[in-house]
Amino acid sequence: MSKYAKTLGIKVVKTMAQTAIGAIGSTALITEVNWAVVASATALSGLTCVLMNLADLKE
């Protein structure tokens, strides 16, 4: 695995974890969590992170 791919993977996982924590933490009780929204937001943040880091590929 290239150094770029490993670094990007770490960034994506951290970003997705932060998004999931934020989405889960925004509800009062764990039973009220809309897991579809959490999954959707988390996936979108991961995709956004990848797209935002494409510029690093040129370096």
C-alpha cells in the first residue's frame, strides 16, 4: 500500500468517526438515534474527505 493511500485512509477513518460521534451525540438518548441518518452522514463525510484530498495526489 502506498504511503499516500495509507495516510488518506487514516484521514478518512478519523473524519468518519468524528461525524458519527457528532451525529449520535446530537440526540438525547441512544434509542432515539436515527441510524440511517448517522450512516448517510458518515458515508458522505468519508467521500468528501477523499475528494478534498485528491489535490494531495499531485504532490
